[in-house]
Amino acid sequence: MRIVRCSAHGQASYGVVRDEEVHLLDRSPFGVEEPVETGRVVALEEATLLTPTEPSTIYAIGRNYSEHAKEMGYQLTGTPSVFLKPRSSLLPPGGTVVLPPPSASKQVQHEAELVIVIGKAARNVSEADALSYVAGYTCADDVTARDLQRSDTNPTRGKGYDTFCPLGPWVETELDPSALTVRCRVNGELRQDGNTADLLFPVPFIISWFSSWSTLLPGDVILTGSPHGTGDLADGDSVEIEIGGIGTLTHRVVASR
Ligand code: MG
């Protein structure tokens, strides 16, 4: 099942995609009560898609593919390298990433990532049970001001600018996350071509580990890290994040005006 959130009839609604149509739901599917279909339908092509979930927290793990850690010059320690992104960094599918002014950052990069969407509150969850807390999976670009990430003492600002978390286009609920292709194209050119089979910390471990110190809430997201091949973004770029079994998230890039 594919879950979207879209702007329809003057309000934001969740919906289920079937046969190129969005069947609107009466409530969030990431809550305690089961949603029901309202009977209202919007053509997928005409729907204005929003981020497919409204997370209370955007968790992220870095250095989770050895080739990417190598290209960044990081030492792997065996402990997950984690950070949070602000909610104000969220960007809907088809949105536009706004680069910081050059006086603030001169190097902004793309990072194609599989995203876990949490389906029910998770605290101290075992790896064996972890996948039962997942609502589904979506795509993100963990947009990063690399120069700020390197110059600051922690990655918050470099990862946290407004628009730096394009998310979507939908949540795919029926998916095995263990071996999915993770690709990024910029202006049609293939820049990243990885596979979640190479995750240093796989999905069940990630959920179990984050839940060992924080309660993961329904609708929360965890960005699982980026394969190698991250590269610079520039004014006018068109970016596609494609994950096998999910689909393609697109966004554009503009310079700050
Ligand atoms: Mg990342």
C-alpha cells in the first residue's frame, strides 16, 4: 500500500494510492485509531503532494555505508553516528531546496537515503521485533552544507537549514528493506548507486538502537544514511532520489535570493 499526504479540497489529507488515484482518509494512518476512506478521490497526477508523514522528530544516522565513510575520511567506531534534523527542514515532493547564501556556505551536497517511517510507539524494542513497529518506507535527500558540517563542532546547522530534508513521495508499506537500490541523479546524471544490503547498521538494529534511548512516535522518521557518491548541488539543479520498491522523490535547487 502507498500512503500519501496531499492538499485536496482546501485541506491537507492523508490518502491511499490505488490505480493512479488518491483515496482520501479521514485521519492520519500513523495514529492509534484505524483511518477509514472518506469516499473522496483525487487523481494522483492532479494531487499536490505534501511530505507523506508529519514527524515529531527527524532522526538520522550517518556513516552507515563503509564506502561513503571512506570518501568522507571518517574512522568507523562501531557506534552509530547520529543527529536530528529540524522539522522546518522538511520539503514536500517536487519542492525546491534553497541554498544558503555563499557567505554562509559554499558547498551543499545531496545524500540519497532510505527512510524508515515508524507506525507505533517504540521504546526498548528488540531487533527481532523492530520491523513490527514500522509503518513503511520512503525516500529522502539528507541535504548537507558540507563545509558547515566540517567546520562546526556538530552537524546540526550543516544538516538543518530550511528545505534541507526533501521527503517522499509516499510511504510504501509492503517492503523488505534489506536489499533496495538507493540512487541519486542530478540533472539526469547518475551520482549515487548504492544498495541497503551494504548498510553497516541495518534497519532492525537502527530501530532497536534509537528506541534504547528515545521513544519513537508514530509518523517519526529515521534517515538511514547515504551510500558513496555524494556531490555538490548548484542553482538550477534537478535532483531525483530513487529507491527500489518505493519510487522517485524529485526536488529542485535554487540559490538564495
Ligand atoms: Mg546522511
